[in-house]
Amino acid sequence: MKPLATTDGAVEVTAALTPCVGVCRLDDRGLCVGCRRSMAEIAAWRSLPDTERIRVMRDVLPARKPR
């Protein structure tokens, strides 16, 4: 979880939006066997807005069948 400071100085904690399950190994397609993201997607993940992260986790990753 990452803490976020609010304008009144309070600290709010939010859960990180990530499909990572801690099984970090690439398959023959170059996709992580745990989360099914490519290396480029993993590298860019921190800079994506939450709406894009949700779209990828909801629409893109489930369509990638494990091998």
C-alpha cells in the first residue's frame, strides 16, 4: 500500500493496483507467467493512471492465456 498525503496533512492509505502475484518469470512469448504482462508493461506500470491499470487488468490480461 502506498500512503498519500491529503491537503489537510492527514495520511491516506490506498492499495496498489497491480496484477503481480510474485511469480516473476518470463515464458517463451516474453510474458510473465504470474501476471501475464510483458516486460514493457511491467516497466511502464508505475507511470500508468489507475484507470488504465484497471482496463489492462480487466480487459487485456485475462485474454492472455497461460501456456
